[in-house]
Amino acid sequence: MDAAAGDVGQLVRDAASLGVALEEEDARRLFALLAELARWNRSYNLTAITAPAAMITRHLLDSLAVHQDLAGERVADVGTGAGFPGLPLAVVNPQRQFTLIDSAAKKIRFVDHAVHTLGLSNVTAVHARAGNLAPPLPFDTVVARAVAPLPQLLTQVRPLCGPDSQVLAMKGKWPADELAALGPAWRVLRSRELKVPGLNEARCVIVLARA
């Protein structure tokens, strides 16, 4: 996706409304990411979101909306798909190390390609199911965007978490039924509504930790 100066400026302003200080150079890198995604998508069907404006809103801005919720230095993105929210977050958090995990090989191949294209030294792509991993150290933050209902999600990510890890569950509308089904092994630390520029749909993030 070619980015005109006005598009770059708008992305910088929209990111600022989410509490993200996005440099113009990084905004152009994010547009380059969308361009590569659109190119690969013609052959590999990586995303159903293909309209340029929707890609900006639903891939870039929706990802950046949880920037301020990240904690620590080691971040896992579970069920990353074509690299969201992990890749946009890695662009604006070069001081953090990101591990992007997905069970679909074609999506992880794209993530690897995007990491190389964007020159990201802080991203590792892993082709696996999160529940089958045994990292040498727990992650500080585990992010999951619309992966599974909370009880199933927390079962999947438990091997990645230590006693101080935080799980950021990105959801649409408030998942009252899922929260009611949580067992005693997890507790909600905090939650907030996400206001994504250009998106007229409910969004929230729920931050959980092991009890």
C-alpha cells in the first residue's frame, strides 16, 4: 500500500490518540507492512480484510490500541495470524522482544518475510500451538486478539506464563459470560474500553494474571 504524505500524517495522529508516539518513518514501515500483506494475500489468503482503510483501522490501529498495556521486556503474541497485533507493536517498541506464535505455517512464513522486509531485529516467529511450547523463561506479557473464549485461551497460554506474567485478552464487546466461567486459577487485574479511531465497534482489553 503506497502511503501518501497525508495518509502518513493521519496515521501518526490516530496513533497519538491511542497514546502511541509514532514516528513518520515507523508509520511508513507500517504502510509497507500492509503493502506486503496485500501482495501476499492475493496468493495465500492471509486476511479477509482487504480494503485499504479497513486494513489501517483493523490491523494497524486496533493493534496499537494495547500499546500502553504492555509490561516487561518479553512479549508473546498468541494466534498472531499475519502478525497482528505483534508486528505493529514491535515497530513502536524496539526495546522489547516479541515472539509471534501461530499454528498456520503460511501465516508464520509471511511474518518471517515481514520481519525481514521491515528490518525488525526484535521479532521471532514461531510455528506452533501455544499450549505445546515450553519457553525457558515465562513471558512478561502475553497478547491474544480474538483467539478463543477466555477459559480456553487461558488454558492455551498457561505454559507461557509465570506468576508475574500478564495476559492481555483483546475482545470485542464485554465478554461477561466468559468472565463468569473463569476458574479460580486466574484473576482480572484491570480492564478498559478501547477507542480505535475509525472503528465503530466495541473493543476492550482485559488484563489477567495467574491467581
